[in-house]
Amino acid sequence: MKKQILTIISLILTIGMILPTANAEETSTYSDYVVEGQSTYADSFGLMKGYDDGTFKPDNNMTRAEFTSALMRAAVIANPDAQLAEINFSDIDKSYWAYDDIAKAVSIGFISGYDDGTFRPADNVTYKQAITMIFNVLGYKPVADLYGGYPHAYMSLGYYNRFFKSSTDNRNGNIEMNETKEKTAITRRDAMDMLGGMLFTPICVVTDYKTAFDGSNEPIYEIGGNGTVKQTLFTIKNAK
């Protein structure tokens, strides 16, 4: 597993995947939380909002339904024509408030339910689940699968795209992370930070597949597209 992580690190450093920094002077303020930097963009894009009483409740956790709903507000930037799929989870029906977002996410392949036929919408989202969903939206699933899949490849992508920092490396993102914390429920503060960073992370586009030495299909991909300016959800949104 260490070899897989080092390989994906080498890949990321080779392609020069660097997360731009948003204008930290742009802020929005709730009575209990000041949103700054890249999180401001998650706020202004409407990915996450506060409550009617003017609070944000930054230390509250997010459920699977809440995070999926926020994520799909970002996903439609690159997938405006996403269609609803018929989903048949035993714990969700069409009257559920997040049904449409969950149905779209499942149909595109960003998220799935559990083997017992449930979605568990009220369960809290963990950090490793959240980063997996984010990079699935950004198109990295074939690449992550190539380097070990969930959760290690996705966590490596999170570290080296500056979503997380380790206790021994302060050069990376705002959220300090370790193997214990990655299994815990994400806070609204950190979800806002990660969704803001997602807007500026180069997307991954699989252009073709080739046959690997073991006979499997290996993706041929471009990070950020084949242009001078790397394509992100932010640049796609601004180009429309």
C-alpha cells in the first residue's frame, strides 16, 4: 500500500497539480462563523448555506443526504444534463427532500448505497467518504482504482491537492488529518472548506483505455484537460 501511495504522489507531482488560492479578502459572515478564502466560493456558489437564524453551526456534522445534496450543486456545473435515475433504497422514497440529488448522484456513479439495499441518508459522512465523493465528481475514480481505490488512493489525492495536511506537514491544506480522524464524521466547517477547494481542483478526463500487462483496462487520462489553463469546476462555471 505504501508503494501505491508513493506512486500516486509521484504522479501528482509530475503533472504539477496545484490548487490555486482564492482571494482571502472575500468573506461572508454568519453570527457564529466567518467564511474566508476558498470556502467563500462554496458559500457564494450556494453549495452550502447557513440557517434562517443567521448561524452556520460550523461544528455540526453533515449527514450523507446533506453532503450529497451540496455535492450535486457543484456536480451540475460539469454535468448540467444529468438525468434522474430510478433508485430503490428501502429507506428513501420520492417524497424525501434530497431524493432528486441522491438519484442524480447514483445515476452518474458518484455515490452508491449499501449491500443491504439502504442508503442511510441520516448517517454522518466521514472525511474519507467525503473526499471519495469529491474526487468521483471530479472524474478521478478510474485513476484512484488504478492506485488502490477506496480509501487510500482518495486520501492520497486529498493530501496532495491540499485538502488535508498531516501533523508533520504544514504546507498542505487547512484540515489536519490522520488515519483515526479520516474515519470520523466531517464538520460543516471542514465540508465547506473541502467543497471550496473542489471548485479549484483540476478535473480528470479519461480519454481512452489501454490493455495493461495483466489484461485489465488501464485508463488514459488528462488532468485538467489538454490546455494551458487547467480546467476546473470554477473555470467551467465562468466560461458559461
